Amino acid sequence: MDVSSIPFLSRTYQPHPWPSGPCLRKSHTPNSDSFRLPGVPATNLPLEVPFTAVVNIRGDRLYHEHISWDQGTALKQLGLLPDYLPFPYPVPGVAAGTKTEYRLPITGLDTARKIRDRNSVTSNEMISDYKVRTGGAGV
């Protein structure tokens, strides 16, 4: 997947700054000029990351734009984020001194799938399934 593709998933037109919801598809290569993960060496793995662009055009010129994407979604797809991390604070109902972990609220590729097709991934699993655990692999 050497060529980038950016299909627009949603777009609103109005006379002033307008939001746009494209989804970037590309490989994370050394030449990834259009997608930045500062300090992360190229993995050459495919990425599909939804992002938001708020664009302001005056006349026939681009006046300014603000672009935002979820770094966690990208890092998860590249295999650079674990599912769980140590939780350094006391947890109600857990004995003092017990090591605990929390599940990161990051879904990786499922984020892009859900935006493209609302029925492709179950909704709201994080709300009930993402809990603190004791004695995990990283604890």
C-alpha cells in the first residue's frame, strides 16, 4: 500500500470554516510526509486513520486549516501500544499494594471501520468491557 488514499466520510459546506471527515489510508513508510508520528521509525505497515480537518477558504484561497487525528489509533495499528498499562493509583475494592492494570481505550483499525460502516463493529464495548484488572501480564 504505497499510495495514499483519502476518501471523505463526511463533509459540511458552509460559508465560513467547515469541518471535513476524511480517512487516511497509507503505509507508514520513511516517506510518510502526509502523516506524522513524531519520533516513530517507519514500520512499513498499513494504516487507516480517520481525521478531522477544519478548513477556512477565503475567495479562491485556503486561508487556514486545522487537522487532527488520534495518535492512539495509529500507534495501535502499528503494534506499538499494548492493550494494558500499569495503573499507579489505589483502586476501590482492591487491596492496598495490589498491582493493577487498566485497558487502554483505543481500538486501532476498528476506529476506521466503525466510521466507514456503523454496523461493522459493535458499539459501546469500551463502556462495559474496559476495566481495571489485577495480576495481568505486565503487572
